[in-house]
Amino acid sequence: MKLPAIVVNFKIYERGVSKEGLKTAKCLEEKAEDLGISLAIAVNAIDLRMFAEELEIPVFLQHMDSVGFGAHTGHICAEMLRDTGAYGVLLNHSEKRMLLADLSAAINRAKKHNLKTLVCADTVESSRGVAALGPDYLAVEPPELIGGDISVSKARPEVVSGTVEAVAKISPDIPVLCGAGVKTGEDVKRAIELGAKGVLVASGVVKAKDPAKALEELARGLP
């Protein structure tokens, strides 16, 4: 995934799953190619293989457990992803929090199976702990701003800049993305100015009347 990047979490919005979700993803992929920007998406486990096989952009799974093969009903393990075409996994989203020990194990298992990890944190302090686990990317998202109309880069700029600084002290090779309320090109521009290497968005694109137009608006803020 080239940086700076826009990562779109499809969650399980009606427009983000199954054939309708794939239609949305292809529309975004085409727009990203036209704009010459780096785009990735995160999708649910049921749709993962279909999306990965049909798209050229990186596709993340929205969650993975820390277990391996065995008696783990309902779990998803790294070994299951080996031939799906998944680029990586999104871990520790505020809607799918993980215990620190489980998160550490999941990151290590993902690395073992050549899966990139994009790990979420909600504060500067928690970002330090996540960075120490060695993810490939870190996304900081204050949960109170997720899905809102004010972006973190405007409402809480110190969270973005503080996380960038804190993570750099632990591992300067971990790029920081930011999310929560990001909807405009100005939001993205400000995030980049604060040191972020991209944004993690969801409803602002997937639930937009015109997702491609919403992506184009975000892209205005990229350098």
C-alpha cells in the first residue's frame, strides 16, 4: 500500500457488503485509478475472498483472532486467509476491541503469514502500546468522533500530532493514519500537515450518496 493512502472501512453497511459492496468497491477503485491516489478497503470475512479476487487495490479483513487452527468455533485465524488474496487485517477497531495479549498474538500470527496489519488506537497513550507491538500501520481514532461531522484533525489535532510523535519515538518505520469524522479534502490536508500518512474513513464514503464523489473530495487533500 503506497502512502499517503485513503483506507475505506466498509464495516457492514448495506452498501458495503455482498454484490452491492463489490459494486461500491469497483466504483471507488476506478475513481482512485483516475485520480492517481492510493486506496485500500477493509471488508467483512464472508465477502473477503470475492472482493480480493475481483479488485486490484489492497483488501484488508476487518478482524482476525489470535488463535491458530483448532477447536475455536466462530473464530478467524491467519491460516484461513492464506489463499484468499487478502492484503492484511484491520485490528483493534473501537467496534472490535482486543485485549493487549490477543492483539500482540494476532499481529505476530499475521506477520508469520505475510499479512499486513493496520491496528487502531484511540489515544496517544494507547498508540504507544500498540506501536510497541510492531504493526505495519497504526490508525488513531478517538471513538467519540467516529461517524460524526467534525474530523479528528480539526477537533483534536493534538491527538494526531501527539500520536505521530509518540509512535516515531518507539518505531519511526510505523506510518500513522488518522480517522474519525474525516469527510473533506481539508480534513485530509490537515491530517497530513499534522504528520499522518493517510486517513481511515468509513461512513463518509460508503454511506455517501455518491461514494466516488466523496472519495474525490477526500483526495483533494492529498499532496
